[in-house]
Amino acid sequence: MASKTVLDELKRTQILELLEQGKRIDGRALDEPREIVIEVNAIPKANGSAKVRLGDTEVLCGVKIQPDKPFPDVGDKGIFMCTAELLPLSHPTVETGPPQAPVIELARVVDRGIRESHMVDVSQLVIEKDKSVVGVFADIVVIDYDGNLFDACSYAATAALLTSKSPKWTMVDDKVTIVDGEESKLPTTTIPVSVTMGKIGNHIVVDPNGDEWDSMDARVTITTDSDGNICALQKGGSDGFTLDEMVQCGETSIRVGKQIREKLKAAQEGVQ
Amino acid sequence: MVDKRKYVIPGDVITTGPFRPEQNVMLVGEKIIATAVGISEIYDDSVKVIPLTGKYIPKIDDLVIAKVNSHTSLSWELDINSCYVGFLPAQDVFGRDFSAHADELATKLKTGDLVAARIANFDRTRDPLVTISDRDLGKIDSGILIAISPSKVPRLIGKRGSMIQMIEQATNAAVTIGQNGWVVVSCDTPEGLLKAKIAIEMVNEKAHVANLTDQVKEMLDKKSES
């Protein structure tokens, strides 16, 4: 995937030199995410969907809601699952074939952010305990890559889930049967927002773009819920963060997450 | 003599008759058919299409800007913004007494370095052979890389270098243009660098516009006033 790109040394030097002056290569402030455009219901036939543009990164998420067998150990809970995929058209270095480690990480980080915030109230997704539950599947495809897929995918999945409409099912003669004409909102409790920060030299930047992504030494993705609690965290890259930097990242993720949550709310309210 | 220039798309019949098909055309029976979007040109005995877009196809003696992608113990692999990978043998840098045991390639050029290089040999059956052993060639240490469409390189250079000379004079920048569409600009002042960058991007976007030289000149003059 895109990690194979080789960034030329001149650009790497330029990025570092600008950061020393407190500037970024695209003119943003260090803690400023790129412009976010959220288009919900981008796929009319899906139960829920959203297309998100984060600068020049573009992702599409579709939500499928269908009856499923529960996991044997949690028969009183529905299923939520999130997957991600990179299309070869998203970047010159992306090839078809089984997903590589970075793509698997992407899906897991997005899934974890939503799962651990308990956004989808899975306890309400039970048709009959231990027999049949409702499964919610959020599938994300990356259409255009320019760094920071974690956040773009997370916003797309969240926006799609917030605006999803779920059909209703009941048990009739031990068979799951759809109730015609009854649709309800997916039961959600909070709005998780992930904020990814990259460490380049000794500087921490929010929402790194493609060039910054290729030149960063370490990254951390922190997901916060509506109450400002940190509910998931993923650190990547070969360098480390000091304790102070980690605290700073946590505070930044809460502050920036708050602004982004308003955009997700606006997208949700635009539909209702 | 050049005559009958026209815009063509793939499948267009450019002409019929005893012409030699050159770049981006094919001969089907008597007809000469375009295989790319571009401008067709009919010469005395040959026909070709100058593409409006597309990847860089190496030509012998082209100056290109290349990026080191990786190396083996015997050669470097260069990204030359093409569908072909540039091949730079270690002997070219270390000389004829290069020894794969004693010499470490990464000491001279490492992944991510930019070099000004020349296409030494290329015949479409093998990856292009690249050389950096010449005056003005070699590793690029400063400046910024700007990528433009390879098909717009002639426009950026202009007639007898008019466009690029104008940009260089107005901004005091040094511009190295690779035929592969990669351009390295270096300048002592950040303002000049930015201005040169804007001018080059303007040429890339408006390559089809008539009087582009005047427009670029106007932009350069305006910026220097403010």
C-alpha cells in the first residue's frame, strides 16, 4: 500500500525546516485538520452510507444491517463489524490482492474506535436471545489516498452509522421474519471521533497529509467519545512519544475531536 | 514542412496515403489512425501525434530528474516518472574499478535522493539505462521538486527557452527541467521560490492557452510589485 512510496529528500527537508518555524507544508496550523466534507446517504440502496473527504483523501462507507447468528459467548448482544479496503485507483502504489498489514491495521483501528466507545448499542440489537441478533456491518473503501486514512475512515463509518435506518425483524414460527414498513434509527449512544497525530522530528501535527505521513517518525490515533473520554488509542511508527507529548496528544485529540464532532452532528441533522 | 495540425482522439483517421507512421499513430491498410489524444502533425513523409497527456516515455539523451527508489549491490533503481524504471549501474558513479564487495552504494546515493540524470540508452525492450557522469548531472542538494505533465515540458521551456528564461530572470531562481515532467527549482529567497513555483504551475495548467508567455509575465510583474 501507500507506505511503499519513497518521499524525496528535498521534500522531507522542506517539511522539517517549515516545522522548525512552526509552519506546515500546506499552510495549516500544527493542530488544524484539513477541511472535512461529509456527504451522507451517498449510496441510496444501502441501510446507511457516507462519503467523506478529508483534504484530498476520500473514502466511502456503506452500512449493511441484517439478521445474523450471535456469537456463542454473547447471545444477548448484536454484532457490529467494520472492514476497510484500499482500491487500486486510490494511489499508484496500491495493488489488488489480499490486504496488507497497514490495511488490516486501518480496519481494526476504525473498528476499535467505534466499538470501544460503545456507539452502537448492541444490546438493543437482539431479535431472540442466543438464537438470532441483528448484525451491523460497516464496509469502507478508500477512493483517494492523501494520508491519514484512519480519521477519514472513522468519520465515514461514524457518519454512516449515525444516519443508518434499520429494518425490523421478529421471530415467526422460529424463523426470522422482516416486519414490513417498519424502519428505525440504529440505536447509537455517542459520537466517537478519532484524531490522528504524527510526530515529525520533535513536532506533533494533527491530521498529516500524504507527504507528512511519509516523513513522520511515529503516529498516534486517539478516539474520544461525546463526553470527551478517551476510549481507544493506537500508536504506530518506529519512534516513541514522551509522557509530556502523550498528554499533549490526549488533550489535542479531545479539543480537535470536539470541533469535528460538531460537523458529524451537522451531517446527521441535515438528514433528519 | 508541418501542415494540417488538428486535434485527434484515438481512432481518428488522420490521413491516408504513403506516410510513415511515427509516434502514437498506427497504419491500418492505407489509413493512418491516431492512438492517443493529441495534436496530429503531417510532415512530408511521416505522420505523428503529439500527446496532450500521458506518462513520460524515455528518449535517448533526455535530461530527466530522477528519484532513487532502491538499490541492489550493483545498481540503483530510479523513479523517472515513467512506466519504465531507470537503471543506474554502480560503475557509472564509482568508476570502472567498482567492486561489489568493497563499495557500498548507499554511501553515494540513498533512497529518496534526487538526481539530475541523462537517458544513456533505451530501446523499449529493456529498462532505460541512465547516467549521471556528466557535467551538470548528479545529486541535487537543494530546491523543491515540482511535478508537471511531461507533455507540457516543451511549453514550460518555450521557444528557444523563452518561457523558462523569463521565469528565471524575474525570480532569480535556478530551474532544472527534466523531460519527464519533474522540475527542480532552487532560489536564495523564499519569495522567489514561491513565485517561480506558481509560474511553473500556471504553465502546467494553462499550457493550451495562447499568449501564455504574456500572462505569465504579467503575473510575475504583478507579484514583484506587491
